[in-house]
Amino acid sequence: MSTFWVDGNEYYISKDNRNYPVLMRVDGAGIVNQKEILRKFLRAQHWTTLDIGDKTTHQLASEVTKIIGKTPSNKNNYNENQEEKDIPKSNNYFPKGMIEVAIDKLKGKRKAFCSEADFQLEFAWVLKELNPQYTIRLEYVVDSQKCGKMHVDIMMFDEEMNIIPIELKYKTKGCRIDIDGEHYNLANHGAQDCGKYDCLKDIARIEAIRDEYKNFKAGYTVLLTNDPLYKKTNQNDGIAGQFSLAEGQIKKGILDWSSLAGEGSKKGRANPIELQSKYIIHWLPELYSEIKNVKDSANKFYVLINKIEGLGCKTK
């Protein structure tokens, strides 16, 4: 049975006699306001008021079920020794919350970007549209004992001044794209091993912020790319296999270069990456975009999101 906590109480989703999902307390106590508890849980997953909308209690319970990763079952029929067929539990699994909703909205506005700065500006704009109550800053500087001064691509502050740092990467395969009369000449970044290192380093940087800032709520890294080699195991994995971003890879602990890696690959990236939490690589199943007038493998854009969980923020 998958359970979750709100305000110090443990809950699970069961079914009523009409087969609708309902909220139950593990200790058997009654619940005065199911809807408010479900809303609190969803807000803790960074759902916005817009996401929650006017959903009924049953609809909210269904959304919570997707998050905790188990189809609702009748508690009377539950055998605690039965094998659970939950989805992989990792701290970067989450439903369509704040970041995915923003990606969905952004793909309706822009199919590609001129540069990472272009992506950063447009993404921040959409986040602000979806979360008008939040304060958003670009290239926000934070001090970290572990990493020194860091420029965070997007820093969000909620109403209680808890922070949500977001790091972006836009890695492209060189090509010319024409969209609605606008021409894009995308850079050919190559060096996918270095790019993968940088993506994972972003996770470590946000973990450092989490460890030192009590008002850390959650953090995210977002990779948008039209280079399919980021999704696959490739020939460079012999020297940078621990940095692989192939689907289903588990990233945890110390990640380092192979002894075969040359100084050129490691330049500026020689230090190993240490991750404190475990992350399972799951690319979004839907394409970000597909450009019709590009014939080679550069015509499809993919998105990878990793979530860095908070340790329990304390508002000043």
C-alpha cells in the first residue's frame, strides 16, 4: 500500500462502494475535509492553483494516486505481503505539475529557440504567467560553501519566500530551421559527454543549495535537446559512461570519468560529481516539438526533467 503524509498524518487512497477513489487515514481516524488535505499534498508537489482548478474530491484523489504510484484498491482486500507493481519510485518522478505544465504551454508558443538564453527567457515568462504569485529572477547569484558563488538560471520565490532554483540546458545538433518565416541557425554543440556531465553537475549544484538554504522548497533541472545522442548509449560512454542520460539510468553517488578519458574531454570538468539523492532518468514521453522542414535526426526536440526534493523548508 502506497501512503503519503500531510501535516503529520499518514494517508492512503482507497475506493468507496461506488468504486470512486477516496482519502483514508492509516490510523483509521475520520477526515473532516478531504479536499483540503488533497489540495495541500498537490501544492507540496508544486501544483499551482491553476493546475488544481475546480477539481472534485474524487478527481483530486485520482491525481494523488498517480503521484504515489499505485492504483487505488479496497483496503479490506489489501494483503500487506502482496507484491506491489508500483512505478519506479525516485525523487525525480512527478506528475504534470509546475514544470511540465510550463513545458506544455511553452511548446504551444515556441517550437525551437535561438540559444539557451532565448530558452531561459521564454521559459521564465511562461512560469510567471502560470504562477503570478511567485517572484522570478534570472541569473540569480547564490553563495554556497561547497560550490562558491553560483548563477542560477531561474530562481523562483513563493509567497513565503521559499526558493525553487531551476537550471536549464539547451543542447542542439546543428541545423537550419524555418518556423513561421523566422530562421534559426542552431549551433552544433557536439561533445555530448561534456554536455551530460554539465546536466548532472546542475543537479549537484542544486543539491548544494538545498543543503545550505533552509528555505529551499524544491529544485529542477531541465534539458531540451534535438540531439538524439543525449538519449542513447553511444560510443563515448566508454569514457563517460557514468554520465549517461539514457532512459532508465540510475544516477547516484559519485560519478566520474573513465581512466580512458583524455584531458581534452575533462578540461574544466575533471572533478567527479557527487549526488546525495538517487535520480532515475525518465525523458518525457511526448516530443517537445517536431520540425517538419528538417529532414535529418535533428528535427525532433526532447525534454528531460529532474526534480531535486526539498528536505522540508522552514520559512523565516
